[in-house]
Amino acid sequence: MRVKVVRTPGEMRDSIGHKVIVRKDWKGTVEHELTGEEIAAAGFHPKQKERFLSIKFDKWEQPIVLPATLVVPVERKKRRGI
């Protein structure tokens, strides 16, 4: 699923520990939704029913974990036949 960041989360860490400033309007592909143990390992302490996604952004090589509340799904534009 393709997603776009709607609120800048500030400084995050990617899957190998680099600090990254994720920007509003970055687009990427969701790799998977994190489970309980994965969420804790990523350094988050979720509220009840909060979802976290591992996303590989077009502007960054490594996956970054973000709360699902900061992204929205985007559809790919279909090409029009002439």
C-alpha cells in the first residue's frame, strides 16, 4: 500500500539506527504493520489500539516506523489512454 505523510513527525530512526527527519508529503510503501513485540523494540509505547507501520519512503533507503495516524493512503494515478 502506498502512503503519504500528513504531519511531520520530526526526527525518527530508520531500521539501522540513522536519524532521519521525515517530512510532510513524503510518499512511500508500507512493508508491514508491527505487532506488540516489534512495537516495543522500535521504541514506542502505544496507546490502546494504536497502529504502527514500517514504511520504505521514496526519499530514504531504509524502512522507518511511524504511527499510522501520521500517514494516509494514496492511490496511484492511472494513465489515460489516448
